[in-house]
Amino acid sequence: MNLRAEGVSKSYFRKTGEANFFVAVQRTDLTLEGGQVTVLMGRSGSGKTTLLHMLAGLLQPSEGKVFLENTDLYALEDQALSRLRNEKISVIPQSRSAIETLSVRENILLPATLYGHISGETERQAQAWMDRLGILPLADSRPRELSGGELRRMAIARALVSRPAVILADEPTGDLDDENTILVLDVLRESARAGAAVLLVTHENDALKYADVACRMDQGILRIC
Amino acid sequence: MKAWKLPLRNLARKPGRTAALIALTAFLALSMFAGSVVALSLRRGMSSLENRLGADVIVVPVSAKSKVNLDEILLQGATGYFYMDAELLPQLAKESGVAQLSPQLFLASLRASCCSVAVQVIGIDQDTDFTVQPWISRSYAQRLGEMDVAVGSKISADVGENIILYETRCHVVARLETTGTAMDTCVYCSMETLRALLEAARGLNHDLKISGDPEEVVSAVYLKVQEGMDPQKVADSINLQRKFKKVQAVRTKSMFTGIADSLSGVSRTIGLLVVAVWALAVVLLLIAFLLSANERKREFAVLRLLGTSRRMLAGLMWRETALCSLMGGVLGVALAALILFPFAGLIEHSLGLPYLMPAAPTMALLAAASLAAAVLVGSLASAWATHRLSRVDPGTILREGN
Ligand SMILES: Nc1ncnc2c1ncn2[C@@H]1O[C@H](COP(=O)(O)OP(=O)(O)OP(=O)(O)O)[C@@H](O)[C@H]1O
Ligand SMILES: [Mg+2]
């Protein structure tokens, strides 16, 4: 499957100089191919997260459309879009995203729980990912007991359990040490090899080694390198 | 874990928030249930009093005012007696506008060795009575025989037992339904039985201050006026005539005005109290939801990110609050019941007004309505807070405060 942005842009109402609105992302075309890792780099505030959220169906673009294969995401009703996101598109957000009242294991199983997809197989998957990412001993802890890097790996495990067609990772290695950074990058590349379309937003120059496609964002303008 | 357990988990893991919500809704249900039960009991007490009195005008001796007021006996449960000449009866019957009339004869028993209880004893003329008879007939279908008495619900004597009044054995044949009025503390018998008791009292040297033949006295005459006649006019006309100078006619309505006034005062206070409590609780509830919704903004955005639709989110939130307010509602109604039932006597006493609690089905209905109202208010508040939040794109919330 591929995820395609066609002419998407995002502007915000905000006083900037003489203009009344601020363009966070200029009209952009981007295709994330299944089986490939697309690395997106760029300075802080250049619009990377904004683009990623639009690709995920989480932020309505000011113009343009986003397609998953032939489905226009923003033409869908909220219920259909939500279900599609649950089953096909996994997001690893830049910020903390744990549900505090659930244990680490329950957080990881939450996407499957929502639509009653829990099975012995999903539980085994969750177990395996926690093990691989080194957070298995924390499975029954509460999120507030975890460090930033541990929470990050929890979010990564949560994104991978459902074997999504698209993985959108927003600085997934942000608070990780070198060893874990390599582990996470490896894991994402494996997912791509298994068929997923992976977008990796990062400041990590090492990540370029994992890229099938690399792009740069500069003041809202996307360039494929 | 199953999806439906999510709300339960949230409730269990945020005990402070949960307890506050439960307490707030308990407060709502309690005030609504207790307020409506008390208000309804007062209204029922009043209409029961009106029904039981059932007369438009009551004629009593002028001297009754100086000794014991009739309204004190009938409305406040005082005991006393006064007498007037029975010869007035045919004259009153001839008065224009009078449709029906029936005499009653009073005697107060004493808290002394001669009597087993100190009560107001009322003799009724079973051939003409139209006020007490319908009430008695609901528990006792026959005429009251010689030395038979029917007792009000607050008198501790059972059917089949005897009570001793002026060393005379009286047979309890019926216990009357509760009216919530002073009549529940009275004992009723036939005119003949009461005359026998009068004799017995005189035999025991009690000065009943009867002038004339004790066989020829009555205490009060109950009048019903003809359809379309103004009871006040009938009473005024009686009061103006010389032949009736030893008696006075009182409109029963005017006996009620005191009660009706304090009743509407009390009702208004209860109403205001309930409205105030509700306004306060609803405002607190909205604030609580706004605060918790703000605190949970991120949680909602994450749930949306993971594929929860707006409708699912609203459902999850609704179940959480509905559960809370249901628990709160049950708690509130239970607390109200714990106050209302064991302390009914105390409430009645401190209000000093006729007080007749509604029957079980009505109570159940009021309880259910209070519960439903608590759940409804909780649900609306939560729906409002959820709606406010889910209008914003989750992407925007997720970006905030990185
Ligand atoms: N809701 C909003 N209202 C106004 N401006 C916004 C809003 N969301 C984003 N922006 C602006 O859009 C620009 C791009 O933001 P974005 O979060 O996409 O940057 P980024 O490339 O992800 O940065 P970083 O690397 O720091 O995460 C920023 O200048 C930001 O201030
Ligand atoms: Mg960003």
C-alpha cells in the first residue's frame, strides 16, 4: 500500500509580519511507498510534524488531499477514518502519548482493544515487541514510572503490534541512547522490508543510512534529496 | 482487557476524581428526592385534612374560643371539650343554604388511673355524619356498636384489644388509615357510646361544665352548604342571628388559612433550597468536567490517534460519567431514604404541619426520577465537555506542550 499527499498545505491564523496567516507547510506532493523507508529531516519549526499529522488523517489540510491507495482520507466520515487509522496507519507521536490509567502492556494492546481485535496472537506480538525493545520487565508498570526513552519504546511497540500498512514515526529516537537508536532504526527498516510504508522524521544524520528516500523540509517547503 | 472495561479502569485509577463526581451527583439526587418527598407529603397532608374535615362550616359554642379552640383539637392534636344545647340542631337545619348537618360530641380522656390513654374522644352521629364515616368505613364496614371505638393510627391499641376510658371498657374494632393530621391521635365512637362515657366521667366527679341536660348537648355541628352557596355568607348569617348568640359559625377554610400560609412558606423554602442546591451542583459539575476535560485533553487526543472515533470517545466518556452518576444517584437516594423514613415523625413534628408520606409506588417513582435526573445532568455535562474537546483536530492537541 502507498500513502500519497497531493498538493497538501497547512496555514494557521497567526500574525507574522504583514500577513495574517502563517504557512507551516507549503503545497506538497509526497508518496510513501510500501516497502520503503522515507526519511524526513529539517530544522525545528520547519513543518515536519504538521505534514506528518496531515498524512495520518489527524489534521485537516488547508488544501490538497491525502490518499491511502485510492481512499481519500479527508473525504471519509470520522468513524470510517478512525477505523482506517486504527487498522492501517500507526503513528509514533513526537510527544508523550501514554494513557496514564493503563499499564504498559495495556497501552500497547490498546489499539487492538478498541475494536475488539485482541487475540492470543496480538498478545504474543505485544510480548515479542516489548522483549525486542527491552521493556518487557516494565510490562505491568504504569507509564508514570517510566523514563522518557522507555515511554518512547512503549509508543513504538504500540505502533507495531497491529502490523500496520503505514508507520509514521515523529522523531522516534528523540530521547534514546545510541544503542537503542540503532535498535529502533533496525526495527523500522524491518517493518518496511515486511511491506510497510515508513516515514521517519528525525534529526539523526545516521538515519540517512536507512533511507530508501530522503527528503528535507525547509520553512514549509519539502525537497526530495 | 475488553474495551468496555476502559471506563471502569479510568474510574478505579482516578479515585479522587471518581469520588468527587459521585459525591456531586449524590448531592443532586439527595436534594431532589428528599425535597420532593417532603413537599408532596405536606401537600397530601393538607388535602387529607381538607377531606377529613369535609365540612364547609363548623358551629361551636362561643365559649369554645375561650377554653379550647376547635382548630387546636382538630389541627394540632390538643384535647378538650365544650358543649352547647342540642336544640340548636333543628334550627340550624332550617337555615337557608344548609344542605347537610351532623353533630359531634367531644370528650377528652385523662392520663390518670381511670383511663388507659389520654386522647381526644369524638362521638359521631352515624345517621347523619358525612366527614368521619367515609374514613372509618375504609377500615371497618359496619356501624360502630355500643362501646365500640375506632382509633387513629397513632394510638397504640390494636383491633380486638380494649382501652379503658373513665373506668369503662371500650372495644377497639378498627384502626383508621393514617391522615397525617391531628386526627390520627383521636378515638371515634358512636354518639350513644360517648354519652355513656360522659355519664361515667361525671360519675367519677369530673366537672365537664355542662349546663343543662347532658343527654341534650353536642360539641360541634358540621355543616355542608348547598351547591353554589357561599359558606362565608351562611356562617355570617348564623353569627348575626340572636337565636344563635351562644354559638359561632366558623368557615373551615378560615381554619386552614394559618396552615395553608405556613405550608406555602415551607414549600417555597424547600423549593428554593432544592433550586439552590441544584444550581450549585450543576455549576460545580460543569467546572469539574471542564477541569477534567482540560486535564484529559491529551488522553483524548491519544485515543483519537489510535483510531477512536468521536462517537466511541463520547461513548467511553458517557459510560464513565453515567456509571459515576448512577452510583452517586443511588447513594443520594439511599441517604435521603435514611433520613426520610426513620425520621418521618421528627420531620412532621418540626414542621408542625399535616404530613402524609406518599405510598410506596409514588416513592419508588420519585426515587427513580431523582436517579434519572442525576444521571441525565451528569451525562449532559460530560457530553458537553467531550464535544468541546473533540471539535479540535487531535493533531493540534498532540503538538501542544511538546
Ligand atoms: N496550531 C498552530 N497554530 C499556529 N502555528 C502553528 C500551529 N501548529 C504549528 N504551528 C507552526 O507551524 C510551524 C511548524 O510546526 P511543526 O510542529 O510542524 O514543526 P517541526 O518541523 O515538527 O518542528 P520540531 O522539529 O521542533 O518538532 C511552527 O513554526 C509552528 O509554530
Ligand atoms: Mg515536530
